[in-house]
Amino acid sequence: MPDSLRPLSACAALALVSACAGGAAVPLPSAGARPAPQPAEPFRTPRPQPGGDIAGIMGADSRSLLARFGEPRIQAVEGDARKLQFASADCVLDIYLYPMREGGTPVATHVEARLRQGGVATSREDCIRAVESKR
């Protein structure tokens, strides 16, 4: 073996030995076993975005938003949160919905708007009008 490869060979051998030598064995779950349930996070009341009603969106549920804007481009659900994304030719409108009380219906609490080209933030009110006019 060339002298230039000896340190590499020694490191490789050391890595193999250390991988085999340490730690306690972790039992594998049986075929019918279910993972232990994760503790649920406590409910936290969301803070609605400051700035007022934002063109009648804040506090609206998904049913009324779908009636107003049509089919969303993206509809994502994570736990009790929802994201509806609508788009016009020029902008993208993201509306985030969270329940205001535990077990409640998610309602719009946050609105963002950005240009389709470049993704730069734009006027939420202008984007809302653009999305509404494409219907």
C-alpha cells in the first residue's frame, strides 16, 4: 500500500471498529406495533395580523373565501391550520386560517400578497381585486 493511502486506510478501519463497538441495541417494533402517541401541543390562540380587516378577508372561513375567490391554486392543511393560495396573472395571494378557539372553525388571520414575477411583496388590496376580477 502506498504511504499516501495509509492515513486514509487507518481512518476507515477506525470508523468501522467504532461503528461496531458502541451503543445499546435498539429493538425493532413488531409488525403490528403502533408508534407511541405524541403528546398534543396545547392550543394557542393566534394573533390576527395587524392592519384591520384587509378587504373583508380577516375572520372569514374557508367556505366563504372559496365562494369569493373560486378554486384555490393550493390548499394545504397542517393540524388545525389551513393555507389557501389564489393567483391572478400578476400576483399570488396567500390566506392563512387558524381557529380562534380550541376546536373552532379556522378563519383567516393572516394575508400575504406577492408578485408572480420575482416574488416581491405587493399591495394586498390590489392583489385581492386582481384575484376577484379573474373569476
